[in-house]
Amino acid sequence: MRCNMNNLGKRLKERREQLKYSLKEVSVKTGITDSRLCRIENGQYPCQAGDLKQLGTLYNLPVISLFLDASLHQSRNWVVNT
């Protein structure tokens, strides 16, 4: 099964904005350049496994949730393991 980079990027951007992080803040916290983060969020650059792990940790969400059908997210709320 192939991952749709646009959907993945949209979900990452949605979560970043939900947490009120700027691209620069995420860049500083993860070491991923802000320009690369922007391209990932816009579906223009494939997100590598290491990037997903770092972003999942920072965004406090299981990486697998980024790949689930959006209809499984109730009212755009994220389910996180605590």
C-alpha cells in the first residue's frame, strides 16, 4: 500500500498548528530544517521514517495515526497514548 504524501503532510501540519508550533520551533526541536518540514507538509518531499519518529514524539502522537483514514479521527481529535 502506498502512502499519500499530501494526506500525511496535511495531518502533520494540522497537528503542528493545533499545538501552536511554528515551522522554526519544530525545526529547532527536531533538527529537521524548516524548509524541509514545509515541503513535507505540502506533500512535495517524502517524509523519512526518522523524521516521522521525531515528529510523532514532539507532537505526542503515535506515528501510525498519521496513516489511518481521516474518517477514523473523530471530530479531528487525536488519540494519544499516555
